[in-house]
Amino acid sequence: MPTASWNGVVIAQAADDQVQVVENNIYFPLSKVTQAYLRPSSHTSICPWKGTASYYDLVVDGQTNANAAWYYPQPKDAAKQIAGHVAFWRGVNVER
């Protein structure tokens, strides 16, 4: 069962058939992410084939990991399977 954790806390967990793997990143359905740990960020980035990514900061036990989660609010057709999904980086431990 794929799991994302940071600062000793599980942030997301989902069954294998609920996640999407794109470019070696595991995208969790937003419904499987504990949203209490997410804080919207103003940061964005652009991928030529996925579209414009938006970011969340992770806030756990008073510590912030800036822009540690990203998602595509309106992914391009080539990446439509990751709509409604969130991926993690910047020290977030993601295991399969």
C-alpha cells in the first residue's frame, strides 16, 4: 500500500489500484491525503505535457515543508489520469 510520510506522520495512504505512477512519482487521490496537513501555496510550475502544477506546503507539528506536494488542477489530456491526485517530494518519504 503506497504511503507518504513526513516528520514521522503519515500524510497519505492508498491502495495500489488507487494511485497513479507518472515519471516515477506516485500520485495519491486527494481523498486519501490527510488534508489537515496541506496548506495552499502560491507556487506554480509548468510541465510541457502535464500542464501547470500548483503546490501545497505540508504543516506537521508546527513545522512547514514548503511546496512539498504538487498537483495539476487542470492537467492536459496526456496526463488526465492524475486529475484529483497529489504527489510529494522535498524530504517526504514515499514508499510503495
